Amino acid sequence: MPRYKTYYGRKNRSWFKTGAIALLLGGIAVLSIFVLPRHVTRSEDGWAVDFPFFSWTSRAPAPSPAPTLPVIVEDPPPRTPVTPPPSPSPSQIPRRPEQVRALFIPLTLLGDAGELEAIRRRAAEEGFDILALEYKDIRGTIVNASILASATEILNQSDITLTAVITAGADSTIPFGGNSDWALKHTSGLNFKDDQDRRWLNLYLPEVRDFIIQQVLDAYDAGFGRVLLTHVCFPYTGGAGQIRYSEDETAIGPVAAVNALLSELREAVGNRPLDVWVLDRTAEDGSAETAGQELGAFSEVFDLLFASLNDDTVFIDDAFIPVIPAGFPDDLEFFLLYNEQGRYND
């Protein structure tokens, strides 16, 4: 029997148990001497053991409630009244300057920065005080806003007034758009076209007059100091007798219709400078009844009256600033010029 115990290793297992117990007791002794004292504390509540690796099993104490603070209610400080900025001062541009030297710039040139810079230099060298930019041409085209902004930035000078030139009655764009009923009609029912291939707006219609007035106001808003209107009238050349007017329109008459536009214009623009280009016949004879122009009514509403007159024409009235066309629009010799002697030339 004894030899069987040795053969199955029972004696070796007893030594293993003895060694393991010795190691365990040694480890406990080391912990007790070197580790345990650092984590055992004594307080009024007794002894406590704090092992960091057991902290995850403990529940954090509930936070103490925040102390109650006294509520203090204060009246807000009185608000300082905000003073609105002062209104812009009235325009310093004289409505009727004593002398005018004006250079006309057609719409087709407004997108050419090089030409505009040359015009600006020429204006400065020759003493022009008005640059008249075509804002809405006889075809009904209105200048592009971005092109206009670039042009005015180049041309704007403190000693030069920018004038917007707007064609009023003649318009070959509106008759082909959504407001084709605004156009004057031929007796055939089609849009009327004069012998210069121009269509016209019907100034008898209040909505047409409102449209023209809005173009003028838009030009002021775009930064122009003055506005010069052209073709403030009905058709006056060959074929005007073929226009179909209603009985009510015929009873009113073209002069009354144009004068209604003049009155509404001046009321809308207030004290801002507003000029007009009258027909040659109106300037020479005092009226052009078929076109609806009477010199007296125009003189009361507009500040400067421009006219295309012959070089040998005696200057008619101090309110007139003559217009001398030459070479338009191929060169820059088309300009408005008036000197202090009352003579005009190109």
C-alpha cells in the first residue's frame, strides 16, 4: 500500500498545498504592512477602509442642495429715447442753373468702361457740368442696373451732375409685352407705328402715366441728380391721323392728356430738378397741338427746356438750353451745349 501512494503522487500534492498557503500568508502580510495602512482611516464614526479599486461599487453621495439666495427685484434703468437720424437735406443742385454745358451719353456706350473714362476726362477738360446718360431709350430699353452702377461710378464727379434721359411716350417694347393694350392702336386694330418705325404709348391711360412717373422716380433712386424727359407727347409725324382714339379720348384731347401727365409728374417728384426736351415746333411756335405740347404748361412744370434748333435760330427764352445733335451715336460729338452768350453750337 505505501508504494501505491508514492506512485500516484499524493506526497507531491501535499507539498504544493503547503507552498500555496505560505505564499498567500506572505502576501497578506505584505499587504498588511505596506499597503493596508495607507487605506485604513479612523474617524469619529470608527474605522474605515478605502480601496480605490472598489470605488466603482460605491454610490456617490447626493449633492448638497444649493443655498437659497434672496431674490432681489430691481426696476430696469430708464431707456434713453433713440433720436432718428436727420432727414437728408434737400438737393443742392439748382433747379435752374444759370449756365449749362451738357454731354449726352447714349445707352449703347454705358457698358464701355474705356469710352466712359474718356468721356469723364473730356468733361473735366472742357468744363461740362452735366453728363446726360440715356436711362430709357426710344425703343423702350431700360439700362441694366449693374451696367448703370458701373457707369455712374466711373462718371460721378463732385462738379458734374448726372442726368437720366428717359423717353416717355415713344416705346417699342411695351406694345409687344403683357401690357400691349397700353399702346396706341392703328385704325386696323394693330399697334400704331409711325413713319420712323416707332411705337407709342397711350398717354390718355392713367396706368401709362403711372408707368412713366415710376421710371422717373427709379432714376432718382438710382442716384441721378436730374431727369430729362423726351417725347412727352403723342405721335406728331406722318401717319398720326391713322391712330384710333376712343370717343372719350377724342373729347379730352391730346393737350389735356399731356398736361395731366405734367401735373402728376411734378407732384410726384416734388422739388427735384426735372427737365424736358420739347419738339422744335413747340419751341418755335409755342405749341404743337397734335402732339399735345403747349409751351406755357411745359415752362411751368419743367426747370430746363431743351430743343433741337438750327444754328441760325435766335435764342428764344432763358429757360431753353438748346440741343445740337451731330454724328449720334457713332462718335461723341452729340452733346448739349449752351454758353453764357446765348449761342449754341457743336
